[in-house]
Amino acid sequence: GLISYVFIQVLLTLVADSLATRASLSYLGLKFGFLDTLVMRGISYLLGLINYGLGQTGIAYHLSRRGVASMSAIAAVLFTTVTTLFAFIVATVIGSAFVSGDATRTYARTAILLSLAGVFVYIVVLKLLSHRYGHSSLSVPLVAVGVSGHVWATAARLPHVLVLIAGHWGAMYLWGIVVPFVEGFGLIALTLLIAA
């Protein structure tokens, strides 16, 4: 049962991730078909088994093989990574409302505040880069997509994050760790945010 569950969980996660990645790339003006994005993410998942950074490098390599300039490919990976983190923040903010225990709520608030500070720093750095290195092939796509593009890409990433949360909850349930789903949502969202 566990192997079947993991297979289904990975498959659902891959599909949700591919849809979100395809949407994120489209905000940067990079248009890829779903199947091509699915293959790209599948390969990066395999590389990610060795090392997360290697998996992300696999995405940049795949994009560069499709004719995307190297710095633009790196910007695309940064954009998908940042908007995934933003989606974890959103899920944690929502989930923290359902977490019981003062200590856990304090951890959630701290993680959220630190994450929001990181978002602020990211936006400031992006603005500084755009002013100082206005024509940098790394900063131009990220500046061009703007805050609204980051928000839309984050929204597109939320279903993927929800699949991850539900998948973790289901795995705990299979192992006999029964956590109420709503509270589990908050705890898993917080754990994934901290891990990210």
C-alpha cells in the first residue's frame, strides 16, 4: 500500500508542479507545452534525488537546451523557487490559524515574520539591481514581471503546495500518525516553509 501511495503522490506532485512551473515560465515570456515541462520537471526530480541544487540546475540546463539564454534560464529558476517559497508562506499564514498550542503558534509567527522579511529583502534587492544593473540578463526578466507577476505565479503555485501538504498528511495517516486534517495542514505548511 505504501509504495502505491508514494507512486501516486509523486505523480500528482509532478503534474501539479509541472502546471505551476509552466505558468511561472509563461509569466517570464517563456512558452513551453505541458508535456515538455513535465519531462523537464521529471528529469529535475531525478537529479534532485542526488541534491536539490542539482535538480534546479537541471531546469536551467533544460531551458538553455531549448534556446533560453543561460542568465535568463537562471532567472527563471530563481523566479520559480521564489514564488514557491511565497506559496509556502501563504499556506503557512492560512494554516497557522488552525494550529493549536501557544509554542507552535509562536514558531509559526516567527517563521512567517522571518519569511516576510526575506520577501522584503528580495524586493529591495530586485529594485536595486534594476536601478544599478538595469540591463542585466538576470535581473531584467525578474524586474519585468514585476510584483503582480510574482503574485500571479505564487497563486499558480498554490495547488502544487496544497498537493504537497495533502501528500504529507496522507503519508502520516498511512503510518498510523493520525493528525486532524485541518491542524495537520497548518503544521505541515509550517514544516515545509521552514524546510524551504
